Amino acid sequence: MSNNKSENIIDPRKIIPNNFGDVMSSRATTLLLPDEFSGLERICLTANGNLQRILSSWFNKTVRVDIVKNNMVDTKTDLQVKTSVTTNQTIILNNDVNYNNNTKKNDDKIKPILKRFDREVNLICEDKIVCNAKSDVIIREYNIVQLIENDGFGIGQLFRYLDKLPSFHLHYIGKTTKIWWREYSLHISGVECYIKETFPNNLFDNDWLNGDHNDLISYLKVNGNCIIEDFGFSMQEKEPIKLKQIPYCIICIQDRVRNQNAVFGLDVVAKTSNNEDIGESTESVKIVIANNNHEESEQELPKENEYAFTVVTGASENHFCPVKGFIYNLKGTLKGLNARVVIYDLGLTEIQRDELKSLKDNGFFDELRVFDFTNFPSFWNISEARGEYAWKPAIVAEVSKEFPGIITWLDSGTLPERIFFEELPTLLKTYNGFLSPRSSGFMKNWTHPGVYEYYNDDASKYDNIPNCSGASIVFDTKMTQHIINEWYTCALDKNCIAPVGSDRKNHRQDQAILTYLVAREERYCNIGGKYLWIHAHQDGNCEKIIDFYEKLYNIN
């Protein structure tokens, strides 16, 4: 293992212009993006209204636009908050706020949202989908509403017809072994768009169009996106985060950046309350690398007769529906991945337990275990304050001792996509053996002061650190068994996991302690769950999920 720390760092001199609207401006003549993207990919990542022509020029063929959906949205009830999923940074979209918070104009503040559209299109060359684009479009002027509704103008056509070059803000880019993507927003007076575009990897290989491979949409369907959309799952956080609460001008890339699996959080538009830390100008911001302090250990490949990783969850009587949907979903998601699935009974009825036993016997998962609460402190009683969620660290600790290696805890209402599991080995190397998405708020919101008193630590050091999610947690025990052990030790003491005066209004029990323990080691949960291909809190959709899979698996 090399001790050369420069290998872990992207050159901080690489800067991102704040606004691409005036493309001829001298201050926007340079843009350096990470080397993990090819030259043509970087051109597409910064394309402002000419992506279709760029792709057509590359293939030297016609690239057409196929509309998948163009639905008008109720401006008072839907999509009022846009969460950028890499960092969970939320941009409030009420009638007086637009996407690009640092370029708000007075007239935008007083103009109501007249129309809102949820759009999806595919760019197609011959029979291959070369890009999938999903957009949220806000209209604030009547003449523009008429152009879209009566004349059928597309977004690009609209800007050209009005002879206006939109401001262009590149928010986030990312890349895995299968896909690469960008999130960006466009803005002119009266029109705001937030767009997510996804491209297949190897798009610019010379013979890509003639290759024998699945197109982009086939890939997305395999990884569960079509099912997620069919059920209408919400990808938004329940509690919006205001820009002034964000502790960084740019959310960090953690640890070693891998060749094909990096997730880059490039927040190039937010002028936050701590802008003095980045200088007077917001014309450019630096890419920062965090959490480079941990040593990395080599991963051993599992032996042929061993499982590659373990997935574990638990459910009581009132979560039987979600856990059943969870089991059904994992059956297809994990096919061929050599995973062990363990389900803990936290208080199911006899009928529910028998039904899960039947699913286990039919190969839907590997082990069903009854959690014996009598072996633990009385405050763990799940019927009282959910047992302070102390049973979760105990379950993870027990499984980690029996099955060391990669341990994934997922709440029963969580639906992971296949790519999440495929990317786990690389992600765990990147994040030194611990991975959890960011959840809403910061430690100052959800960690009771009693925790810092218990550990004799200074709360002010942690106030603005994002919370980790308790719904999705991954450990590689080769690097993080000590965190699991201390998490479990804390769970045994109510003064630690649930200090006097704490409740669900000011504390998050297991989640708060885990966030503290990893933050103490300068490990941070900065990435939103969607960019880790995890869809949490889907409990309310469990009946639809069960119905879908029982038809799919022909279960009566």
C-alpha cells in the first residue's frame, strides 16, 4: 500500500465556474473536470442546449427526441421541493424562489408559478437510446405557457425562439461502471428547469452503435427504476434543508477516487452563510477532498463456497407488510450475486412468522431468526419507544461476528437497486469500510447533548456535520468492526443511546450514535441515497410491491 497521499487527492486548483450563461465571457473560458471523464464526456457534461447536436455530430447520424412523458403538475401539491440527491442539498421551490438561488431577480420573487411540467425524453440514434433526460420545468409567464401548450415547443426550441441564452448551472456529475450522469439547471426570466441526464458508459466507443449490448433504458429497468416509477415512490426528503444551513460551499468527495466509480458532488451555485471561508468571489469554487486519514486494507475475494456479503433486516408485527415486500424485491435484485439474506423476527405474530418461514423454505431468503429481547436490558422492549432502536446495533454486532466481511443493514421499508450491491466492493474501498447515505438535518438537530456528555466530547465540533441514515448502513468488518463494537456497547447503556431528556423530537438513538462514532473518525455521510441507488421509507407502498411481485412470481 502506498503512503503517497497525493494519490488520494484531486488537484484543488481545478475550479468550476459559477455561471455558464455568458459563454463568451473571459471569466468562463476554463473548466477543469475530473480526469475520470473522457474528453467527449466532459464536453457533454458542460453542453448548454446543444447536446443533441453534439451527439449527432459524433455519430454522424440523426439523433431524434422521443417524448416519454410531459405531465402537468399541480403547483401547490407536488414537486415543491427539489432535492439534489448527491448531497441531499435541497432547493426550495415555492412561488417566490427559483432553482438558482444566487441569481434570483426581484421579478422572480413576485411572479407566481403558472405551470409546472414533469418531463422525460430519450435521445435516440438509430435504435439505441443514447441519453435519458428527466426534467422539472417551472413557467412563470403566460406567453411562455402558450408556446409550450399551444405550439408544442420543447425546452431547447423555447430558448432559441425567445433568442435567450439561459444561465447554466452544473450541480452534480457522477460515474459508475455502467453509467455517467449530470444534474444541472437552466434559467431565463419566466422559465426554470432542473434536469437529470443519464448516459451509458462506452457511448463514445467507435463501434458502440453496432455493439451487441443493452440500451440505456434496458439497463435502468434491470436495476429497478421502472418499478420504482410505476409505484410512484417519492425520492424527496421530508424535511427540506435551507441553503444557509449547508456547512460547505461544495460537498466533498471522500477518500480515494476510483477510476470508474467516483461520485462527484459539485455544488457550484450556492453562496452559503460561510462564504467567507471560500473568499469574496463566488465566481469559482474549489473541489475539496475530505476524509483522507484512514488506511486502506486489501479486500480478499470470497472463497467459492462463501457468500460475498450479508444483507440483514428486522421487522415486528406492524412492519410485516414492508418486510414481505423487501424480501420479494431482494429475490430478483440479488439474483446471481451470491448474497446471504438474514431476517430478524422482532415480534411477528405466529401467522406472520409461518408465512416468512414458507418464503424462506422456497428460497426467497436464507435465515429467519427470532430476536430474544429477554437477553438484553428492559428498555429494549420494542413496544415502548421502539426499544430506543438499541436492538439494531445488537443485530449488526451479532451478524458481524458470525459472518465477517461486508454487512449491509437495510430497514424493511428500503428498496435497493441491483447496482448498489454490484458497486459495494468499490464503494467500501473508497469510503474505508463504512457507507451510509445522508439523512435530513445535522448532528445539532438530532443528537442530544447527553451523548457528548457521555463521551466527554465537545458538541460544537459536530454541530454542522450531516446525519447518517439509520435505514441503510454498510460495514466492511475488516476495517470497521471497532465501530460496530462501540455502537453495540453504547446500545447497552440507556444513558448513552437514549440520554435523559431525549426523544424522537431531538434525538435519533441508534442513528445519532452511529453518526457520532463515524464523525469522530472524520468519516462523513455526504451522499444522498438516490445516488447510491437506495430508495428508503417505501413502507407505504408495500401492498403495491407485494401485489406486483406475487403476480410476477405467480404466488397465490
